[in-house]
Amino acid sequence: MLIVIFACVMVIALTTLIHFEILSSLNTRLPTLSIPSRSKLLIVIFAAFTAHALEIALYGFVLFGLIHFTGTGSLSGIGSSSLENCLYFSAETFSSLGFGDLIPNGPIRLLAGTEALNGLLLIGWSASYAYLAMERFWGVGIPDGES
């Protein structure tokens, strides 16, 4: 159980760092890009999606490692605890979709709960940043009467 707690703390730190670095980079570089302001919003959305995909993958790989190398649990349901299933389980947990066809057993349940909370916070952070970017860029450079 101690290794799962350690893994939870480490993954929270790493996902927060990934998210911070991507959004910080956007904040610094977007204003200097010489592209239409509305296109900058597309970059924000794709960058946020990329951040979430990396974070989901990190959780999936940690889950796979905990199951296969430390024996701290398993996934039951359709299929096995393959890497593909761990990544799928991570995506549905991160997004708070909830589990259905795959269910965590053993101490890794703590990782699943942590991922759901962490995903909720990071998705909220992305939504907040996207809103601020829209406020900042929406309508900039649009002549009157064209919005």
C-alpha cells in the first residue's frame, strides 16, 4: 500500500508540472505569434488536449507498472490488465466517466480515486485557462461589424 501512496503523490506532482509547463509556455508564446487571434484559441484547445493525453498516459503507465511489477492489484472485467486496458481505464477515470467494464482491485483503487480527483482539477484548470484566453484573444484584431 505504501508504494501506491508514493506513486499517487509522484503522479500528482508530475501531472501538475506537465500542466503548468504547457499552460505557462502558451501564456508566454501565444501573444508573440503572428497568426490570427482566433487561431490562437485553437492552439489553446489542442495544447490542453495534449496535456491531458500525456497525463492520462502517465497514469496508465503507472497503473500498468503497479499491477505487473509490484503486484499491488489488478483490473477485473473485460480483458486483462494489459497496457491497452490500463490506458483505457486511465482515460475513463481521469475524465470522471467512471468505471464500468474494468474495475480496479486491491490497493490500486487508491490510484483510481486519486486520478479522478486530479483529472477533475486539471480539466478545470484547462477550462479556466481557455476562458481567460478567449477573453484575451476573442475579438482582438476583428474590425467592427465582423464579429
